[in-house]
Amino acid sequence: MLERAGVPAVSICTDAFAAPARAMAEMYGLPDFEPVMIPHPIASLSRAEIEANVAPAIVDVVRVLLGAS
């Protein structure tokens, strides 16, 4: 909904959900919407481990929000 309103948005999910995330984006009429992936699983990780997995994704989050390729 934010993207349709012209507000840049990013979806962050684990790589196990890559296909469903892309399918949902297409279903909502946003075939070019690019989710940012982090390693799966996260439920069993400590906070420090999650932060370590998320840190590299920050570059992709910024890229997606700025519309850069």
C-alpha cells in the first residue's frame, strides 16, 4: 500500500520465504517489488546472531528504498 501511495517501502524476510514474498508482491500488482532477504532461520538465534545476519542486509534496504539497481 505504501508503494502504491508513492512511499518507498521494503519488506525484510528470511530467504526461506523468498518465493512467497515475490508471489505476494506480484499478486498485489507490484512485480518489480524486491524483498530483502536475511538468512533463515532466526527463531533460534541470539540477538547478537540476528544482528550479525541483518547487518549485511542494510545495504540492500537502503538500495531498495532509494530505488537504485
